[in-house]
Amino acid sequence: MKEKLRPFLLVLADLALLGASLVVFALFHHVLPGTAVERQETTPGETAVFSFPGRFTDGGVEERWDGDIYHYRDAGLDLTVTFYEKDGASYTLADFYLKDLSRFRTAFAGGEFVTGVSDSVLHMASENGALLAASGDYCGVRKSGVVIRDGRVYRRDKTHEVCVLYRDGVMETYRFADFHVDDAVARGAWQAWDFGPCLLLPDGSARTDFHPGIAGPNPRMLLGYFEPGHYCLAAVNGRQSASPGLTLPECAALMEGLGCRAAYNLDGGHSAVMTLSGQIVNKPSKAGGRDISDILYLAKEAGA
């Protein structure tokens, strides 16, 4: 009789442990106040300056709409936002060139890196003077995962596949086993996100080996890299009758088709929100999106 009961008791013990884990997670994420995280260090060096003749103005601001296409230019930023509806997919693409990385920034809910604190993309964008903003990697909901923001290292231990934007403008993505934080810091990491997965292979072709548990159609936020100083963000609409979302292989094919040399999947689902000039410009699967811990954004002005 004892031998027959033993497997049943083991299952009960596993279920009890799972339930306790979920309670701890809920308590941490929804009830307990945020926990401040001490900054560890600052990466050395200055960010590079990029040359794109004819892309920037001599100091003024140019802004216009051509139908569903938004154009913005100033002395350090050239931004085009395009709205696509085709082949059953709906997404908003922000393509931008930078004179230097000082305009491409990140921000945390509440203004500092803490765990257990969240806010809307729209509010964080407003607080930080963002021209354009997008959901980040949800770093504040976890107690692990590399966090490097605007050159400062907040957390060093990796959890998933990692994307690093370096001070020289190069963006690279890393499988879990291939990333080493000390090497990234020594090279001059400007931003590092720990979410993923990576979408392209080293030669720029679309990756296909995604875990089936996360590969299905969903709202997505994608970050792409063309060359130093030239990047894109794509907010894919999903979980809607007109747009179910994109699978990860479809996201990879999209970024390859755009001509990206590297691409990375950021926090999606209800979190996938893109704002422009104080307005949400994609179609979140939840009205207003989900409150999250961090954003990526383009500052309206240098030093703003």
C-alpha cells in the first residue's frame, strides 16, 4: 500500500511546491513594494558619432505626415514611422538614424531600477521627454537577467539570450552560452537586454530553431540593427481578429526582409506598446497596454 501511495504523495508535494512558488511570485510582483538595486559600475569611453550625409538638419526641426507615414528630422535624428497592414499582419515600423547614441535611451518605471515597480509605456515616455517609445524587456519583474542601461551595469547574471548595443553603435545578439558580461563591459556596452530570443543568425538570415512554447502568433516588439547608427523598432499587433500576431519564424523573416543584420525579440503580448509624440500608435491587445518596468525611447532633444 505504501508503495502505491508514494507516487501520489510525490505528485502532491510537487503541486504544493508549484503553488507556493506562484504565491511568492504574485506577492513579489503585485503586493510588495519595489526593491532598489544598487548600480554596480559604469562602462568606459564615449559613444561614437555616425555620419549619414543628408540625413540630419543644420539645427532646425522638420516634421510632416505623408498619409500614414510620419517623418521627423533634426540635427541628430532622422525618424520614419510607417503603418503596415498586409498579408494578415499589422505592425508599426519605426526606422531611425542617429548622429550618436545619446538620443537612443532607456528608462525605468519610477525613474530608477527597482524590482516590483511598473508603469505604462505612455506615462514613462511622457516623463522622459520621448519622441518615440517602446516596451523594453520587463527586467524589473525578475531578480535575474543582465541589465545594462545607458552605459551603467545594474545586474550581471544572464537568464535568457542577450542583446547588446555597444558604444560604437554595433548591436549584437548572443545565445545564452555565448554571452559573457565582463567581455561586453570591457568592449563598451551601452545597453543590454535579457529577454529574446535572437531572431537572426550571424550572417543575417532568419533563424528557425525556436522553442515551440513561445513561437506561436503573438503581439511582438522587435528591435533591429542595420549598421552603426541605423536601427528600427517594430510593434506587431496581435490577439485580434484582424491581426493574430506573428510567430517567431515570421518575425525573423520580417527582420531579414527589412535588411537587418541583427534582430531581437523584446517584451510582447499585452506589453507591446509603441508611442509617438504622446500617443499610442500601434494597436495593443489590451487597451493602453500592460504596465511594465522599462522602455526604450528616442529623446526629443539631445540632453533632454
